[in-house]
Amino acid sequence: MEKSKPMELGLGELLSNPNIVNNNSFRFISRDLGVIISFAQMDSILFSTGRPYRAKESRIIRILKGEARISINLIEYKVKEPMIIISPFNSLIEIVEISEDYDFQVIVPDNNFLPIAQGGALTDSYTKHGIFILPTEEELPQIDAFFSMIWDAVHKVPFRREVVQHLIMALLYNIRYIHAKNEESTPLQLSRQEEVFRRFIGLVNEHSKRERNISFYADKLCLTPHYLSTVIREVSGQTVMQWINQAVILEAKVLLKHSDLLVFQISDELGFPNPSFFSKFFKRITGMTPAEYQKKRHT
């Protein structure tokens, strides 16, 4: 039986599945770019808590109303209006909790759309963590103007590609200036242990589908397994294996909800020796079998 790829929140997949949105007038989408001017009014059936997604492209997210707890590449963040979030490409994103009055805007450039390397402009490519800023009241009107100009520009006929590209780049540079200013005023002094933890999480997100041995990650970080285990527990309160298992479970949830793979195929995709081992592992961590999770409704 031929395997199919899991459904991912990428521009290509979203473009080919128009029924996942109930009100298209609040979004623009092409293979190069996606812009959502109001997520709440767009009313997407994909948006639910406790249901992770694989986001193929980076995302620029502006919180308009409400607050939430979201997990990006295993790390949980509290976000609220009027925050700006930039998530790395190929991120695992999960909405843990969100207020009823939520609304936000999103800009999703294809990884090859912008005139410079997107990874360097958007995120920390070293640790694969995102950027979070809280604009001041003085900075908000400019942020609002950028989003409005981009929304207007994507609807011009013919499509003004260079205008849109450079408006997004101007927005990104503005966000980077705000981020740099905030870091100067309240510098984040990472300890050696915190730096190891951030690099470890980046490696787990990249390799956990196949690599679940502590020695693998210790070797990548040029550390002993014992030292890595000690650092991770001290910094996070969780063990190395707990972080690895959490990453594997998220990958499994994405495959279970967003693909037509059977359980034995998902077991193979994630490198388990057999489906029984995978099912027992999944139930031990989540409290339900893979089949039960597939049938569970999310809100």
C-alpha cells in the first residue's frame, strides 16, 4: 500500500482544500503567499485546541484580541494582544488553550517568496526558536499600517509581486528593530545550561522521528550523556527522554489527524519496531490508543 503524506498547514495544501474555510473574503492565498486579515471571521474548521499541526512555512502572527497558550516546537508560550509572533518554518504548532474572544492576523510567505533568505530574516536558525515582541502604543499604528498596506496590495490587479515582497520585508525589518530594542533594554542573558537546552530542543524537533537515544543528542552537542541529562533536568524539570517522547507524540498526533495512513504505517513512519509497541507507547503517554485519538473530537 502506498503511503500518503500527512496533511500539513502549507500554502499548497490550503490552496487545494477550499472547504476548510467558511469565509474566504477574510483571506488571500496563492502558492507564493497567504494573508489572513481576521482569523475569527474567516472561520476555519482546522483551528482547534489540542490538535497539533505541521506548519511548512514561517508565519508572522499578529494577535488582535484575546489571549492563548500555544506550543511551538515543544516550547509553550503565553500570548496576548497586541503581540507579534514569528514562527520558524516546518514548526510543530499546537493551540493548548485560547480565550473565546480570540482574533489574529497572519502573513505566510512561501519559503522562496521573499528576496532574501527567509530563515535568517524570520527566526533564530541556530536554535529554531521564534521571535515574540510586544509593541508599544507608539509602535502599534505603524504595525497596523504595514498589515493594512499588505492586505490592500495583494488585491491589486495585476498582482504587484515586488511591492508585496518589499512591504513584507519592511514589516520584518521593523519587527527586528523592535525586537533588538527590547533585548537592549532587557537583555536576555542565557546561561550555558539554558543555551544547551535551547540547542537540544532544536535537535529534538529535527531528529526525534528516528533518533531517541540520549547519546545521539549528547554527541551532537559535544557533551556526555550524563551531563546532558543533568542540564536538561535542571533547566526544564523534565528528563531528556520526556522531551523526546513529547516530540514523538506530537508527530504521531499530526499523522493520526492529518493523513490517511493506517496505524501500522504511522508506526513504521516513526521508527517503531511494530504497531503494538507504538500503540502501547502512545497510550502510556496520552491515556488513549491511536485509534481513540483519531476518533476524538477537538474543540
